[in-house]
Amino acid sequence: MKITILGSGSFYADKERSGAAYLLEADGKKFLVDCGPGTLMRLSQIGVAPEDIDYVFLTHFHADHTSDLFAFQMRFRLNEFFGTKRNEKKPVIYGPNGIKRFTRKLSHAYQLYAFENWSDIRYETVGRKTQLGNVVVMAYKTKHAAFGVSSNAFSLRFECDGKTFVLSGDSTKDVGVEKASRRADIFICDASCAKGRASAAHMDTWEIGEIAQANGVKKVVLTHFFPNTEGIDLVSEVKEKFSGEVVRGEDFMELSV
């Protein structure tokens, strides 16, 4: 499995850090995991077109993880409209319950009714376990609330050929993310908060270290950064609780397992 960090940022997207998005290549397929602001630009910069994507998985609906999703889908709709389809492959989008309704409601809000009675993209509610060829995707419900509203959020675990890649999504220190991360080869984790600053939305770096240590994680990659943590040595904070390898994620970073 090969993972490319497309976006290691959050709502604060800039030339250094795009919004949350990751490209997983496994079993001859391409998985786009989350699709935050700047995702389509990042894909183009590494030579990957939306038409190359086989599956999309969303950890939750917050816009810093989904704001490019509508544009991603419009690419396929406009290919049909202009008669410029590159192939007949239809992407499948897996998301929390209501994923198809989410797209339709956005299309109405944008006054682009492009998805009425159109089926070139298939939508699936993310399940506990999804088998896609030799890749197994497991979803674990987690706790993530922002501005007093709870999100339907998941940590995602990808297994292929005996290797495991886990993405925490946005989460507090929760049993879901703990189960998802067990014996992970690579654990890409939400590092929005420095130690001692955990919230109802995000765990802090000490909690990341505790989860990784307790669950036998091999390598932790920190992501989902906000500007207020750019001057803090988050890696060292995680290593106060975790004895394994920790790296600070960057856009375009490639990881292999």
C-alpha cells in the first residue's frame, strides 16, 4: 500500500497545507480518503485525475474534509454534458448515513441541479466492514463535536496483504479510534491540539501517544494542523507517551507499507 498525503491542513488551507485528503493506492485501485479544500489541485499536481479514482471514503461531513467533493462529482457530470468522458469507470463514494442526500442538498444550495436522476456515481453508506478486492475497509464510529453539534464521524482502517493503514479522522480519545488503530503499520492521526488542550472536537498529542502505545502502532503520522500549533514540537509531545516512530505530516509526503 502507498499513501500520499494530499492535504495535512484543515480549514486553514494555504500553499503549504491543503485541506484534509489522502490518496491510498492498493490492489491496483486508487482510494481518495476525504476531500477537503484544495484536493483537486493537489491531485492534479501529482498527475492524478478524478477519473482515475475508484473509491472515495469520507470520515465525516465537515467542510474541511468535503468541500472539494462537489467539484469532484461535477467533473463526471460535466464530462457527460460535454461528451468528454475518458472512460466508463464510475466512482463509488462511501460516507456516513445520508451521503447521497448530502450531495443533492449541496446541489440545490449551489443552484446546480446536476444530480437529479443521474446515476454515474454510486453512493454507499460506510459499513462496519467493506471488502473491495483484496482491500478490506473497516469503519469505527468516533466522537467528534464542533460548536456544540455532534458529527457522524468515523475512523477508517484499510487492510491489504497483511498491512494496515489507519486514518483517525477528527476524533477525541475514543474507543472507536482505539480499536481502529490496533497494530496499525501507519496511523495517520488528527493532531489539532497540543498536549493538555484536548476538546470535544479533537484529542491532544499526549492522548495520541497513549492510544498508539496501548495499541501497538508501529508509526504515527501527525496531520490536520491548525496555525496555532505550527511553532510547537508536536512530535516530541507524542513521543512523551509513545516509544515508536512519529513524524509530522506534510503535503505530498509519500508513505509505503
